[in-house]
Amino acid sequence: MDGGVWQGIDYNNSTLFKGLTGKLGRLGVSGNGYQGAPAAIVNLIIPYILVLAGLILFATILIAGYNMLTSFGDENKINSAKKMLTNAAIGFGIIFISYWLLLLVKTIFGM
């Protein structure tokens, strides 16, 4: 099988993977092969992406609530805050579904 862009990369000595060498080794990536390396990197990054998305969701809800409380009856501000809360709820649904899909895929493929 041709390795493409991953062929010939030494994962133990590459500057790109210096900090990840120990973590990649625990995920089954050896320094003498490229099999699984992109998946291992994605597995390391996904939890941080989910945390960042959760923090953005929390900030959006806080901002929308503040905007609604300080609208003083202005319909435009209230509608804007409602739209922001609706978008935050949709974002929460996307984050929630993606998290459970990731767990399902990890369980099915034994990752």
C-alpha cells in the first residue's frame, strides 16, 4: 500500500510530532510506520475541540441572556437575543449529537 504524504515520516523524530510521541505510542502508532497516525492525531485533538465548543456555547448563552435582560423592552434587542439563544440551542444539539456519534464510532471500531 502506498503511503502517500505519510510515507517516509519518522514519527519519533519529526518536529511535528515531538510533543505527541508518547501519546501516539500509547495509541498504537510506532515510529516505523504511518498506519493510524492521522486517526491518532484526530483522537488527541477532538476532546479539546469539544471543550472549546462547549465554552463558546456557554459564552453565547450568557451574552444572549445579558442582552435580553438589558433590552428594556426593545423588541429588536429581544428578538436578537432570542435568535442568539435559538442558535445556541441548535449548536448544543450539534455538539451533543457529535459527541455521542464519536463515542458510538469508538465503540464500534474498538478505538
